[in-house]
Amino acid sequence: MCKRCRRKFTDERWEETTARTAWKAGDLLVCGDCHADDVARE
């Protein structure tokens, strides 16, 4: 569950956060939408 919006992770986002390349996924505790917002802010 996302620490910001409390929505459940999609299967795709869950895979991003648990894969070998998780370091590219950014904050592992946020959902895909919140992560996209983080990327947009940068």
C-alpha cells in the first residue's frame, strides 16, 4: 500500500519495487502514480 495516497500497488509497480533493479524505482513505498509525480517534480 502506498504511504502517501494509501492505494494498493498495481502488479506492475509491485514488480518494479521488488525486482533486481529496484533502485531505479525511486521510493519503494509509493505507488506508480505517486512515483510518477516525484519524477515530474524532478
